[in-house]
Amino acid sequence: MSPEIFPTPQPGLVVVDHVTKSFGPDKHALNDITFSVPFGQICGLLGPNGAGKTTLFRLLMGILKATSGQVCVDNLDAFEDRVAVKRLIGFLPDEPIFYSYLSGREVLELSAAMHGLDAAATMERLSPIIGRLRLAEDIDNYAEEYSRGMKKKLGLLLAILHQPKLLVLDEPTNGLDVESTHLFYDLISELAREGTTVLFSTHLMDHVTRLCSHAVIINEGRLIASGSIPDLRARYENATLEEIFLRLTARPLQA
């Protein structure tokens, strides 16, 4: 199948416009990536390990600067305007790390203060969500001693604490049991219905199909497909998203 041509992206909360990120002359982590994420939609970022997903997230967060092209969030350059952009983004890394000797509550209160929010009012607003995520009994325990799944839940609370326009979630359900995964995704769906834009990476195709309106597939640093889920399926003969992913990312067997 011939490669697709991706034009300059349509306006959206996230716009990635012909972005290349190189680490030296022969290492292209991303190569001419172009896509957009519409306002208030949930978009799945898909790709094999090493495809460039983490690099793309670091560009969005202003941690890295694109070698060429531009990454914008709400019409702000993700690197040049990175202080302002960070106020718009809630980020959940794959492995959240917290300060030693702080309880879950203290971590949240500290983050609220760093965002210029009233800590008591913020905790009151988060209290129903803390209960839904089954963290109420452990919120005053040391966060460092939480299980991986509990750290993911606390990380999500930190990501949504300042009511960001954009949620960026890196493998958000790794370490969660089935019940917690459903709670997690129910909360993300509610936030999207209220206007939050969500971009998350995952290897779970069924979750993308159930949760997302859009998907972006990258492989070996290149964009190989993007668009709404119905459009992608129509483009590939009504195949499932998993079938499309496997078809587009398949590597020839080595002798």
C-alpha cells in the first residue's frame, strides 16, 4: 500500500505540523509528523515500542524542542511558550514519581499551591473523585509506599487538579486492575464530555475503539495513519483498529 500524504493539519487544541526530532545526524526519533487533535475529543496515540510516542509527549510538554516543524497547544508554541503551555496541560507519565515522606494528600495540596490554587478548596473539589478511585482510605499514607496502580490514580488526580484544557496520558492503565481501569476511563470520558481534550498512548486497541473518537498511528518515527475512528475504518475496508494497526506496523520476517 502506498504511503499516505498528510497535509497541514486542521485547527485543533493540539497541532503537530511537519515535526522532525533528531538526536544526531543519523537518529530521527520523529520524521515529518503532522496531525491535529480536535477540541474536546479523546485521541489514542498508537505505535510499537520505540515508535516515538514518548518523544512526542516530551515535545508537547516543552521538555524537548523540535528539530524542525512546530508543536502547538491552544495556538501556543509548546517549546517557546512552555511555561504558559504547562498551565494548560495535565500530564500523567507511565511511572509517576512522588516526593519522599509526603502523603497522597500532601502531594495534592503541594501541587495545588504550586498552581496558585487554594489547597483546601481543591481537596474538597477532588474529594468525590478520590472516593471513586478508591483512594480515600489511603490518601493520608505515604505516596512512595503506594502500589503501582495507586500511584497511577494519584498521578491522574495531580493531572486534573488544575482543570487543564489538555490531558496527556502515557499508558494510563498500566498497573491497574479491571475495575480500576473502568473507573479510570469513565472519569476520562466524563472530562471529555465537559470539554477536556485527551491524548493518550496505549497498546490496548479495544480500549481505543471503545473510548476514542480519533486515533494517530506512528511507526519508526513516521506518521502512518490519523483521523477519526470511523474514517480510518472506512479507509481500510472496514477493518478493525487492531487489524489496521497490525497491517500498517507489520515488519517483514528476518531470515
